Amino acid sequence: MRSVAADTMADDPRPYRVYLAWFGPGMRKVGITAEARGSARLLEQGAVTFSWLGRGPLMAARRTEELLRAALGVPDRIPYAAKRAARAGLPPRPERAAELAELHARAVALAGWPGSLERAPFVAVDHAAAFGLEDGTVGDVGGGDGGLRLAAAVTELVAGGSIAGHLVAAAGPDLHVAVEGKGVVVVDTRLMKGWRLGHTGREGREGNEERGSWLALPVRQLRGDVQDGLF
């Protein structure tokens, strides 16, 4: 009944921030978050790089968000499958920051900003290392300066199914698990809703049981080296 996302909390007195987030080449979005939450919203979304754009009352932040959508064509949502595909081969950090800096400069140059919104200078915050995507942090499953060579994604959880391996990265709701003989498998933790978490033994599991690595869940193969149309 009362939700910022549904625009039914126009009287929220808390200060809000407008942000620009980068998820992959050409994949940028604008959004708002309560100032008290800091960068938590960006981490939840799996934003690889972001910068604050402004600060002010809720409705001023919302109007700024709408301004960027209308004037620059910047979306406020990006399909999660597109974020995951882009994560498989990230460009170097300076390129990520440069693409976001260009958008920030265009945004602050727009006319029509609400007078109550304080503009913020461009400061790129990079989450690649925090997610485990930075070069050198994931051993032999790294790809280039950043990213992962993703092999498959779990499509659903099933009774008696399980996955075991080495957790090499975690971005947004995705866990990236290196499974012996299978490559890096993505587990979307949103699939866990309604399931009970518990210990699983090695008996009867396929894969390298001595190393505690196996995969016994339905998966969809991913082509991390070739990125087709995202939308």
C-alpha cells in the first residue's frame, strides 16, 4: 500500500540519492535509493560500477530519474539475464568508469533539473573486486581483466538435487560456483524461496566426490564467449 517503487510514498521525508549504474558495455541505468541505505541497493542489483548523480527529497529525485529516461533514453530497469551475460566478459576498469563518466556529464548538463536536488560530482565506485570478478581473484576461471567464463545456470531447484563446488564470485543474487568438470555454474539465490537449506552428503552424487564438487540440478548452458542481443 505504501511503496517508493509504486510512487505511493510521496510524503517520505527521508533524503534520497539518484545514481547511475553500469552493468556492461552500453548497459547503464538510472535509479534512486534512500540515502541511509548507502550503496546497498547497487550491490543488490549487481551493479559493477556506479556513481551518485544527485541528492534531495524523494519527489525531486524521482523527477530527475524521469528526466534522464525521457531526455537521454536511460532505462530504470535492465533484465537480469542481460546483466548476467555482460558479467561474463567485463572490459577493464578504466573503460567501465569512462562510459559512466560520459553519461554523468550528459546528465548534469540537462536543463530542467529540480531546484531542490543537489548535483553530485562524478566519482566512480567499482564493485568488481567486491563481487569477486576482478582479474586474479578467481584463479583459472577468470576471463581477461574481469568477468567469468560462465558455463551454465541452474534453472530450478528440485527435490534431492544439489550443487557443490568452489564459490568464486557473488554478484547481486547470483552465486558463481566452480564445479569440477562442469565449469562455472550460476545459482540464482532467488530460486531458493520456499526451500529449506540443509547439509547434503556425498553419497550417490555425480562428479568429483573426493573434492566435494558435483552438480545434480537442471541447468541451461550459457555461451559466455558470445553475447547475442540482450533484449
